[in-house]
Amino acid sequence: MTNDEETAGRSSFELYDAVILATPSHVAAGLLRPIDAERGRRGGTVTHSGTAIVSLGYERDQVGHSLDGMGAVVPAIERSPILACSFSSQKYAHRAPDSKVLLRVFTGGARRPELAELEDDKLLPMVLEHIEPLLRISGQPCYCDIAHWPNTMPQYHVGHNELVADIERRTADIAALELCGNAFHGVGLPDCIHGGESAAERVVAAIRQKGTERK
């Protein structure tokens, strides 16, 4: 056996001063399970759904709606495959050239999780069928892009805050280990950024405390 083959056959590890798990909660649960089975089990109970985002571009005169807002959320009572539509070029002018409109249509979610992985050639006609009458759109889009994000949107069921508090309390028993991500304190980008910053602050404090104790 060569040295390379021998090295490849061995498990390896590295030591770190601190670790922050910013993975999806079910991945973090799997990593924590060998350390504490109950901690891993609790983390794995945060369920996730998925979404598909259909980005559509139109000439402004193709859209009869005034687009006098940032977008719209479609309530469940409508029984539509569309969860929401963001008027991206209204929110951020640089997202589309002058005289054009960019829309981002969200579909799937807990209501229709299967749509997050539906083939593009089936998903697009479904989305167009529902978005065109809502915004009085005529003609075909001049731009289209579809992104699939299955199993990425955590569902905050009743008792979620208590569940997260328990997970964090158990994790606090392990020095310089922190969790962060959209499964805990918010799904928006600001929430995720704040969660990551807070986790970093806590591990830095733990490392400093450890250094002080050594002295």
C-alpha cells in the first residue's frame, strides 16, 4: 500500500477554536446527533418546504397593472399556485432596463411543496396562466429564468420559539459551538445576517473567556 492509499484509508480530523454550524437544520441535526442524540432529534423536527422562483421580464406596455407597490401576497383562499409576486424593478430600479418590468413569482411552499421541483416546461405555463390576469399582462415575456429551491424554507409551527430555545440551551453545553440559519429566528436576509453576527460574537467571547482562564 502506498502512502497516499494509506492516508486515504484513514479518517482525519482537525482541531478548531470554535465552530459555527450555518447549515440547514436537518444537516446540523445529523452532525450533532453523535454528540447528543436528543439534541440532534430536536433539531431535526424543524420542518422545511421548498419554493420555485420564476423571474419574468416584460416591456412596460405589456403590463396593464400600475405596479404601484412592491408586490403582492396571494392568500390561500385563492387556491392559486402562486404564493407571492415581487415587483423587482419597482423595488430596485437597476434590476431592469428603462421601459421594462421584472417580476419574481414565488410558488410552492407548504401549500404546494411539489411545485418546488416541478419541471420548468410544466411550471412556467401554470405560473403565466395565473399571473397574467392578476397584472393584466399581454403577450409572452421577453425574459424568463426559473430557480428551484427545494426543502429550504423552514416552517415555524406553534411552539417554534420554545423548540429553538431548547435547542440553543442544549447547544450551549458545548463550548464554542453555535448554530445559526433561517430555521431559528427568521427567514429574511436581515434575520440571517443578524443570526450569523450574533453567533460569531458568542464564539469570540467564548474563545476570549477560555484564554483568560488559561492565564
